Amino acid sequence: MMNNPKSSTTAGNQAGSLPGKTERRRARNASIFEGSQVRSAIVQSFRMLNPVVMARNPVMFITEIGAILTTLITIYDAATGRDGLIYNLAVLLVLWLTVLFSNFAESLAEARGKAQADSLKKTRQSTAANRLRDGRVTQVSSDELQEGDLVVVNAGDLIPGDGEVAEGVAMVDESAITGESAPVVREAGGDRSGVVGGTRVISDRIVVKITVSAGNSFLDRMIALVEGAVRQKTPNELALTVTLAGLTLAFLMVTGTLWPIGRYFGITISVPTLVALLVCLIPTTIGALLSAIGLAGMDRALSANVLAKSGKAVELAGDIDTLLLDKTGTITMGNRQATSFLPLNGVDSRYLARIAMEASFGDQTPEGRSIVVLSENILGEDAPAETSGSEVIAFSAQTRLSGLDLPDGRKVRKGSGDAVRNYVADQGGTLPDELQAIVDSVARKGMTPLVVADGNRALGIVELSDVLKPGITDRFRRLRSMGLRVVMVTGDNPLTAAEIAKQAGVDDYIAEAKPEDKLQYIRKEQQSGRLVAMMGDGTNDAPALAQADIGVAMNSGTQAAKEAGNMVDLDSDPTKLIEIIEIGKQLLMTRGALTTFSIANDVAKYFAIIPAMFLLAIPGLRVLNIMQLSTPDSAILSALIFNAIIIPMLIPIAIRGVRYRPLGAEALLRNNLLVYGVGGVLVPFVGIKLIDMMLSITGLF
């Protein structure tokens, strides 16, 4: 099974499930102007001319109103035989192209998202499901499954719907989701129980509890999210929209005063000229590309195999400064295994193994089952069986212990040190100093000690081993270079937590953490003005994932975790946050860079138009006529044409984003000002002059 990765990949792809990350990354690197997407975007650009739609973007809405007004005036001039018809027609054409180019940028970004959604829709299919009810198995369509149904999935079968493993353990081929050929283990209990409909079981048999009804599956929600056509603006985007609207209003007032000023100097300025001047001076470039930048951010997140539930989540990722990571399954490999029993003086090791096994009957986590397996290997035929009449005390994240109340009145328990200490104290006993020394010794080695007790008497320790995920320390070092503070959260005792934290290279840790402890820590950080990201995979992580500014749930985790987070990492890779943060920072950098470029453009266009308009009436403006443009009409039209064509030229940057480099805020600001600020001033000077020269050759202006 595990030695033939190609076959498992093929099986997963034949299952008709989600396209793998290889395909999504290939789509990301494909040409921005892919034929079918361009055609779809062109059609949508004309549909978006509806003023109700355009009103969402104040800058372009003003531009469209100006285009409509210029159209009406041109028609009137043509009907009355007035002069300047060619000039008015040229202005009219460029104004409408400016609006259409803006719509095209947003439509193309939407089309790329919808293309991914269309590929997902083709994979959605109904499969047969073996529903288990009242001990009987009946075959039904996956479309008939409801939340709470149990289904039996055998080797070779497709999992018919999203859910959690309720019974058994199996190897599952998730290559169609993650792109990784190696199958993964999914098992009941713990934090690796989540399964996704459409993936294939390639070994053993499991019983899956459906957690999402048909029509609201992971795939259905993913399709709805990646379509991205209806996307709420993020706070940063809203603030920038308000700023752009304010600048537009200010320039509208300035432009309105130019007509009486021109009359004072004996210059008649036509309405098309005033409209052209207004469109050139307001921030049309960033106004046209703003929506495309936000849509492209979500698209890049999906290409990185991260499902972002909102654009706000992607944007906030760029400002995160504190990261909380659950230890088990996130920083470490998870599935800690019992490796040895360490009895106290006077306690037989086989007796300790027997009591540990009995106390673990109610622990369905991988750790609990590993204790049972180790005990069986030690005791052989003497291994105890769960007897009728015994009350099983199930393990929970709140109590952090499990046990068995036997018919003869004995009560055996196994759990974390403080949980067993409290239990023994309630029974009238105390833990010996020798036990604490063993606990400390195990913890210092980076292993997890579990204390075993028979009634009010401690017997010894179960030693659990945990291993760091490969390359985790290097990834944490990179996170710190990006200015993030990494905090490990674990239910382990402080000594174990300290050792693992030291090995992993995190900045801080929270030991013996309960769900409410994680929640309290996040709230404390947020009250200090920090933005917090939380990564987790268990049900006990759900409250913290919901509270965090960015909650990233592992796809391998429980349904509760995936519902609580605002992002789902399809690869279940704890270091994926590096890519998420880089995408968020790249989104913010792209928006800042293009805003700087747009404002710098306006400055250059100001020097092109104003001197040319008033040069004859006010000779003193000659000093500002740096470009030496041919005529006032040519100057205005050249600036307007440049203003229009720069929008499609910047679409690749808006969609792909500017290159991200892990620099400080001061360095980023300096680079933006140098590259996009200075460039935003110089490029229009060159571009407008070239366009003016070409217009002069025609002899029309």
C-alpha cells in the first residue's frame, strides 16, 4: 500500500475529487491573460457598466458619469455642427475605455477564481454509501446522507461525505486534495479523525460519522468561496476606498472652479475637457485595480492549498505579530506512543502495565490505544479484558484523565500529573516525592509522563515519546525573521513543554493548557493591541481558533476545528502559516505599491495638463511646462490616453502581486517610494510625451 505512491495518486484522481495542489499551482503560474478567461472578462466588463454596479467604486462611478456626459455633449455637437467633434470623439472613446479597462481588471480576477470553481464543479459526483443504522448496513446515495449518519467505508471505497472517523483506523488517499502521493492515517479519537468526501480508503475498514449534510459539504463550500464574485471589502480596503472617494470629491471641486477661472482669463474650457482633466487627476489607476488586488489575494491563497473563508482573513495575515501553535500534531508529529512503564519503588512493572491498561480502556486517543498495545505486548495472555459491570471513565480534554471503576469497588486512573494529583487528593492520598522526580526526569528528556493510580495510591509513570516535525525549527526561525512571536500551546506539564519549546525554537509556551487557557491568552494578546494567529486541529482548539484574528485549521483535524477557523490548510502543514503571512503581506504591499504609483501618476499628469491649458493666458506657467507638449488639446488627450492604457498594463502586478521580501516596515516604505513613487512620476512624463508626439504626427490636434 505505502510502497506504491503512484497507484494511490491515480486512485485519488480517478475518484473525481478535488484537483491537487500541483494543478492549482500550475493554474497560478499560467498566463494572466488566458484566452477563455479574457473572453469571459470582456463580456463581464460590459455587463458591469450598470450604474448600480459601478456605484460600488466611487472613483470609476465618477468616470462613468463623465463618459456619459461627454457622450451626450458629443451627440449634441454633432447634431448642431459645432467644431471640435474629433476631439470630443477621442475624449469620449478614451473615457469609456478607461471604465471598461477598470471593469476588465476586476472581471479577470473573478474569472480566475470562477475557473477554479468550474473545475471543482466537474469533480462533484454522487457516490454509493453503506449507511449503518440499528446494526444493519444499507446502500444509499451519498446525496441522501444527513448529519449524524454513520457509514461503513471499506478498503477501495470512496468516503461518501465529510465527517469524522467514529470507529477504526485506515490509510486514506488524500492526494487529490493535498497533491501528496503518500497516504495518511485517519483514526477515531484524537485530532486526526477528520475525513473529506471524495477521498479514498486504501486499507482496512472505518465507520465515518457524517458531520455535514449533502449540499453543504467541504467541496460545496469550497466552490462557493473560490467563485469570489460576491466579496465583502476588507477594513483596509474600505478605508482606502473612503480615502479615494475623498480625493475624488476634492478634485471634483477643484476641476469645477477651473471653468470660472478660465472665463476670467478669457479661456473657454469645454465640458469634455473638464471631464478629461478630472479623470486624469483623480486616482483612477488604484481605483480601477483595487477590487482585483483583493480578489487575487484569495486566489493566491487557494493556489497555496489554503482555503480562505474571507478576503479579510487573507489581508489580516499580513499584519499578524503573534502566532499560537498547538504542540501535538502541529509542532510535533503527534500520535505519541507509549514506550515504557516506570514503576515506583515496591511496585511490580507488570502490575503497573495492567492498571495502566485498565485505566486506558476509556481513552480512545492514539496515545491511550498505544498504552493498551504496549501493555498487551508485556502481559501477553495475562492482559486484562474490560469486564461487564465496570464503569468506563472516558478521557476528555477538560479532565485530562481516564479510568475504570471496577465492580469490586477499585478505581484506577491514568492521566496528566496535576489531574491525577487532584484525583488522588480527593481520594485522601498524596503523591510521593519519588514520583515527582521521575516525572521531572521524563519531562526533561522531552517526553510526556502520564501518572497511573490505583485508588489513592500512585503506581508509576507511562512514558510517551513525541517527535518534532522535520524542518520545524528552520521554519520558526524564518517566522521570527518576519517579526512574528511564536508561542507553543500544550496540555503537557511545564517541564515537558519547556524541553519541546527549546528543541523547536519557539519564543514562549503555555503548559497544561485547557481550552479556556488558550482563549484567555489570545484575548490578553488582543487587548495589548496584537493581532493573533492560531493553528490547531482538535475540537479543544475550536474556541481559540474562533477568537483568533486568523484561525487556521488543519484539514486532517476535527470538523469543529475546521468550522471555527477562518482558513483551512488542505496540506495540514503547521508551517504553512509562513506562506499565508507572505500572501497577506504581498497583498498589502501590492495595494500600497499601486496606490503610491497612482498618486505619483497624478502629480505627473498635473504638470502635463495645467501648464498647457493656461500657457497662453498666463505666460508665467511656461516654467512648469516641462514636457513641452504640442497643444492644449494634445496635452489633455495624451494624459487621458496614458491614464487609460496604464490600467491594463498594471493588471499582471495586481493579480500576481509585487514580489515579497521579508523586510521591515521602514525598508518596505523606502522601496515603495523609490520604485513606485519615483517610477510613478517618471513613467507618465515619458509616456505622455510619446503619445503627444504621435498625436502631433496625425495633425488632428
